[in-house]
Amino acid sequence: MAVLAYSLGKREINQHFTIKNAKLISLVLVSLLIVFHTASRYYGGGDSCEWLLSKGRYLGENVWQPYGCMMHKYKSNEANNCLTPKRVVFVGDSRIRQLFYSFIKIIDPEQREVGNKHEDISFLHKSSSVNVEFLWYPEANNSMKERLISWTHEGSLKPDVVILGSATWSIKLRSGSSETLQQYKVNLTAIAVHLEKLADHGEVYWVLQDPVNEEVLSEDRKMITNQQLEQYNEAAADVLNRNGRSRIRLLAAARQAALETIAQSDDGLHLPESTRNVGAMILMNSMCNNKLRPIDVLHVLGNNHQRRHVPPDVESLEEKKPATAGAAPGPKELFKALGRMGIIMGYFYLCDRADVFMKEQKFYTHSTFFIPLVYIIVLGVFYYENSKETKFLNREQTDEWKGWMQLIILIYHVSGASAFLPVYMHVRVLVAAYLFQTGYGHFSFFWLKGDFGLYRVCQVLFRLNFLVLVLCVVMNRPYQFYYFVPLVTFWFAVIYATMALWPQILQKKANGSGFWHLAILAKLLGLLIVICIFAFSQGFFEHIFAVWPISTLFELNGSVHEWWFRWKLDRFVVIHGMLFAFLYLVLQKRMVLFEGKGDALFSPTISNVLLFLSVVSFITYSIWASSCKTKTECNEMHPYISVVQILAFILIRNIPGYARSVYSSFFAWFGKISLELFICQYHIWLAADTKGILVLIPGNPSLNILVSTFIFVCVAHEISLITNDLAQVIIPKDNVALLKRLGAVGVFTLGVLLLSRGSHKTPGA
């Protein structure tokens, strides 16, 4: 009964929740979300970081997440580029002085707190004209007002940025009397007029009062209570932003950060350094984001043309195999496909280049990685099916393999799990496994089919590169930014060259003489020697790949070093896949294997021994990966031992006959669109070129990830269909027509490269 109920329930789900219905729902969701976020920008503010100063939360210790956007961590050179030649002035009490020191430490990390208390302090950066001052005015009174008035006079040296705040001294000196609060309001009202005038010239920030830890305050500060500070904050907000149109900006987010950390204060009044740093970084983001436009904060249409570094933890997957050929789409279907692609690219641009949707930063916790991992395992088991064939590494099984690996990699990216070394190393094995499949799959095809025709090559290259090339144009990224696509394209070309060059050795030829088996092994040995030469001579490698015009494919930020690192990391695994395919196909041809339904792959004794060794190897590798101390140390060993984990999994999955007889249709479905899932995640699931997370539903992280994932998967599936349709039209089977198109594309590409090269040289001429 349980099995029957399970089957009926699964059938009911599949009947009503089809991919067509899912795409319609996602289209409606996207339309509504665009309207909502556009309206919220129009009525609430000019960009997705409008709440930078007012709202936020701690993701973890010292990791502050502003509401609706990512907070860029400014380095010294960035801060100097932004602030030169500005004059920034902090005005207030000892709390403002602390904020001043945290601010100048961003500009110059070597700076120390050397100024005297209750005195003005000046800071001038040695290598730039950035001038930051602190002026001691502990109360909002006539003295502060006179200083502000002096800056408003004609011809006076006005500050570009003013940061003010005070209240604790007024409370302390007058024992928190109600008359003092009323006088505070009067003084602020008089000061506000002059602050508005200063806002005509630059930026003005009023820092709301941070809380205190009343229990550890000294006796002479006991009258400074959180209730009093809240009243003063309400008074400041009422006076300085009375009509809602004031240009004086209230810094409230730092106070929210302090609410969670004030217990760590030594004296109950002054904040711990980490919290002060949050306030200083918020100010730096507010001053500099619109000028420098860091990619992890906000993006404005037409203003994102800088090349940026690829994130260090990006992983990917294999190419999709050609679909069953049908009738080629006509011109009408072709234009429809291009139209759908254009709409989808518009969505990509809105998500990760236009300032429409919000973005938040990643923060790793074990629960953010392992809880979703358990969810997908449960779903994968729920959707198990009987395999149509029980051959070793059959198509359904390899789709399943790619599917669950890709889902793990997606969870790895969105959770920021690269920060946890054991997870990082296991994901590195998953990436190596995709490349292993590249070697295994393409070697098997060429060995069995002997099809080295141009049509087959162009089909594979088109499916691998179409989406990436479109995104390079739309998102203004270099080809190497999507590093795995260049990597798998390169290895396909290597496998093709190895198998196609004389002498071409195929299974048909090898069946006649064992000599040809030795010849193919000699070919693989030659390939291994070439790989070793490149691997142990970085200078030679970089010299080869830095030659124009191929350098345009392999350079990132003007260097091929990133390509060298990525290539070297998995340099042996493709040849491992080719060798494994050769051994398997030879054993299969000699009828050594038992691939019938329910049959163990080998004799019982051999099967049991191999299973035992595989389990031990699998566990041993995991123990090593979990005990490895640094990424550098792990990465040095990875190329040599990753194949152990891969082979162990393959044997565990395929030796038992019952294991080969079933597969997960859930994982297999995702495996069929694995390439699109990998590439699309860069811009419509993650954000800021994978550095952050796209926020479609503000204020609810769990619902947001569900909605954005649903849309992301639907888009990836649609792109896979579009790619298949376009491949049938753009890549004709007739070799003459294909050569003409390749010639036209080659001439056009060469022209673009020459123009691009010329434009890069012009500025230095």
C-alpha cells in the first residue's frame, strides 16, 4: 500500500506541475517583481542601497548586512581614489572621535589613535590630498553652530563631507533633565538651517546615538540611560528630517549594529572596535559607492565597463550532449527563439547590471549548506525510477551524476561554503568529476563511432559556448570569466586532436590486432608527457597562451595566470577519464563484464573485493580532505589523488546490479540542463558576478531563495531549449554551407579583435 500511495502521489505531482506551467508562473512572478521593485525605487529612493544608513543585520560576528544591498569592503587605495581631494570633517564627542579613527584606518591601515582627548585632531594622507579632521564639540550648542556658520560664509573653505553627533555630554552634565532635552531640540533646530546650507555643497550626516551598557557605566555616567538616548534620537530625527525632504542624512544603521554588541564594551559607553568599523565602512559606502560603483554594491545602466577578478570559488560542469535530431526549425521558429533569448537577456541585465533588484552578501554557516543538502537528497530518493538499461555508466546514470553534483555546487556557491575547507575540497572533486566525464564521454564516442566530422565538432562547440558568448557581450565579461566553459572547450579540442591525428585508432581497427591497443596507450602517454611539460613550466605555458589572438580567450585582467591556475588544478583528470574509458571498452568487448539486469559487474569475489577497496578509498579521501590544513596544501595534492574518489564512486555505483538498475529522475532532469544552470547562476541567482545573492523578496531570506531558485531553474531550462533550436539552424549538416558560415564568422571575429586591439593601443599612443 505504501508503494502504491508513493507512486500515485508522484504521478499526481508530475501531472499538474509541468515545466510549461512552471515557466508561465515564473514569467508572471518576474513581471510582478519588476513592477514592485521599480515602484519601490521611484517612491522610496534612487537605488537599491537606499537603506544602507538605516537598516541592516548581523549575519555573523563582524559581518554586517545592510538591508537590500551588499556593503563593499573598501581597501586603502579605493578609499583614496574616492576621497581625493575631499575634505572630511567629524564634529562631536568621544564617540564621534572613535568613528573618526575607524574611518581614517580604512584610508591608512597603519594609522594609530595618537590624538589627545578633548582636542581637535587632523589627518592628511601622505600620498594623496585626502584631508580628514576631528573637531571636539561634545554638545549641540552655540559653539557648534558658530563653527557651522563659519563654513557657510562666502569664500570660506567648506568641507565636502560633515559627520556630526552628540548627546551624551548634555545628559551627563545636566543629569538628564527634561529641560536639557528641550534645549537640545532648540539647538538642533538652529543648527539644522546651517547644515542644510552645507548640504548644498557636500554631504551631511547626523549620527544617531548608540546604546550604552548601563550595568558597567561608571558612577559619573549612570544618568546616561538607553531611555534617555532614545528620546534624544527621536528629537534629532524629528528636527533634522521634519518634512521628509531634508538633505541631512541620519546614520541609524550603526546604532542597530551597536545594539547587538554593546555588551562587549569595556566602559559601557564606547563601542568595541569591530562595531565602530561597521559604522565607518557604512559611511565609506555611502560616500563612495556612487562614484566608484563597486560591482558588489549597485549597478547603474550603462556604467559598468570595468573588468573585474573572477571569484575564487566558482565551479562548473560538463557540456550537454546533442539532443535527438528532429526537423530543423523554420525562420518563424528561429525568430521566436531569438526573441525569447532577447527577453531572457533583458532579465539577466536587470538582475545583475541595472539597479532594480537588491543584492546581499554571502555568509557561510554549516546549516546554510547541509540543510539544503539533506533536502535535495530526500527529493532525489523520492524520484527514483527503474533504468531503461543497466549498462555501466549508462546515460540515465551519468545525467543523474551530473545533476546531483550540480545541485551540490549550487548550494556550495549560494552558501559561501568555500570558506569551509572540507566542503571546498569535496567540491573540487566534483569539478574534477565533470572533467573526468569529458574525457570518458568524448573518448568513448570517437573510439566507437570514429566520427571526426566538422558538423559534430561545431555542434559540441556551439552548445558549450553559445550562452557564454552572449553573456560576454550582454554582461561585459571576458570569456575566461566563465572559466569552466573555456576549460572544457579546451579539453574537448585536446581529445579531438589526440584521437583524430594520424594514426587514427578506432575500436574496429584495434579488434584486428592487439598492436593498436598499445598504439592508443602510446598516444595517451604522449599526451601525458605534453601535459607534464606544460604543468612544470609556468613560463612556457603562459608564453604559449599569451600569444595574440588566442590570448583574448585565456586572459583575465590582462594576464593568463588565472587560466594557468585553473588548468593546472585538474590537469590529469581528463586523461584519467580517457584511460578509464579505454579499459572499460576493452573489457566490455572481451565480455569480461556482466551488465545484465541485477548482475554484479564482476564475479562475486572480485566484485566484493573491489567494493571493499572502493569504500575504504572513498572514506580515506574524505578523511584526508577534512584534515588538510590549507587550500594551497590541498590543491597541490588534488591533481594526483582526486581520481581515487571519482573511481571509488563509479565502482560503488556500478558494481552491484541493483544499483545500476535504478536512478533518480529528479537528479537526471537537472543533469540535462547542468551547463545552463552553472552559467545562469552567475547573474540571476547569485549576484554581483557570484559575489553576492540576488534578492527578489526583501526581508525574507528563505522565501527569497525559493522564488529566485524557481525562476532561475525555469530560465535555465528555457535557454537549453533555445540553444538546441538554434544549433540545428546555425550549424548545417552540409559541409560546404558550414565552411562558408565558419569563414564568415572567422572574418568577422578577426575584424572585431583587430579593432579591439587597436582601441586598446590608442590611449597610450
